[in-house]
Amino acid sequence: MKWNIADLPVFVAVVEKEGISSAARALRMPKSSVSRFIQRLEDDLQVRLLERNSRQMRMTSEGEVFYKHCQLIMEQVEAADAHMNGLGHTPSGELTVSLPMAFSRHVLAGHLQRFHERYPEIQLHIQVTPTAVDLIGEHIDLAVQVGELPDSELIAVPLFETPLIWVASPKRYKADQRFADLEDLLAHVQVCERRYNNAPLVVRYQGDRQRIEIDAAIETTDPIMVRDTVIAGSGVALLPAIYCRDAIADGQLVQVATDVQMDQLAKASAVYTSRRMLSAKTRLFIEFLKELTAELQ
């Protein structure tokens, strides 16, 4: 490799600041030095990266390709730097996290003190919301998202995959109670999480894969509300197993319709933007969430 990797931040700054003068101000370098670095990089690569005159500048096609590689290299350098700094320094500072309601209540809430005792210099700001958030626009470092993630530039770290099961109150149903057919089962579903209500679902029943659709009278974005409503005696519900295990163990819920198995799993992931350096405190909080979810499975 003939070119100098130290020239990459200068090239990236010129592209992102849309000019040598703006880049020089951002880098606190003389314009002549910035120009010299760009010229050296072009000479070493033996390609023209920027077309420039006294009034404007634009990237060449070769420059656009090289810029994409530069972004990846810079992200890896920043991530490595953050990781190594985290190994040698006490993590500190603010960390803003967005969580769904059920995850915040069932997985994290009872363990916040544990995290604080380990990392007392990290100031946690936790937002609870039922919908996906804009990490960059809302200045959020990390979010937990449930379900399948849309294609995006977000980096996802899996936290759990858990079966969807049918549950009911033992006051109304026997454990492992089966129903006459799928229509009979669905007629007993009175409350449902929004993501599963009035949506095509695939089940395995009597050796075949069949499509069903729940049409519950009560719909909510919070699976914990679904669980508690069923505990109070409201029919049958479809819920992630991770949110039901304690209630089943305590005798508040029973699993029913075990012959109707859902094809899909309930999933949760910790996500962060690939354009943001993964700081030591973010990495530690992800590891803490993985630890908590592993304890529940």
C-alpha cells in the first residue's frame, strides 16, 4: 500500500464539509496543508479523487468509491479506539436508551441498581416508547426493537428469540387444554398485542402449515397488559414465552392449545447506528441486556 492512512480523515473532512476551506476550519489546519494532503493521496493512489476549481468541488467516480471505503475504515478505527479506551478507563458519561414498555418492565426494571453499582459513573436516560425511534434524529445511543428489523444502516445485536405460545387463566382452562379446531381456539381470544391482531399468522396444526388471523376485541401495544388481562380471566392469548414463564411457574397462567404451534418467533434486538462510534458505555449496556435476557430463557 503506497498511500498513507493518516490522509483519510482529511479526505473525509473535505468531502463532508464540501470544500477545502471548510475542512481546514473543522480540522484546525492551514488550507495549504489540507490541499497538500489531498494531492499526496491522489498521487499515491494514482487517481483523481476530486475535481476542483476556484468556485466548486465535486468527487470523481473514483473518489466516490474511495470515500465509501474510507467511511468503513474510519468506523472500524473509531470502534477499536472506543473499545480499547473502555478497557483502560472507567466508563462514564450519559447514555440515552429507548426501550419498549414490556421489555423495560419485565426484563430491565428490577435490575437497574445492579447496572448502577457496576458502573456508577454512567448516567442512564431511559425512554419508554411503543414505537421505533429515530436514533440519529432523537440523539439516542441505543434502542431495543422487537420483531423483524427493516433493512437499514442500523447494527443489530440479537437479545432473545422466544416461542409464541397460547396461554390462559387456570380459573377458566386446564393446562394443555386443546380446542375443537382453529376456529374454536380463535373464538376464545379476546385480547391481543397489536402486532399479531388482524395480521396473517402461520401455525403448524395437525401436521400442516395453516394461516390464521386473530380478531380480538381488545388490542394493545403492550404484551404485559395482554398477560395481566388474561391472568384476570380474559380468555386465551398469544404471547412470547419469555413474558409468561414466571406466571406459569407461579400458577397464574397455564399453557393451552399446545397442538397449535406458531411458525414465527418473538425477537428483540439492541440496535445502534453504524454512523456512530460504539462507545464503551454502550457496549457495556448491550452486554448487560444480553446477560439479563439469558437469565430469563
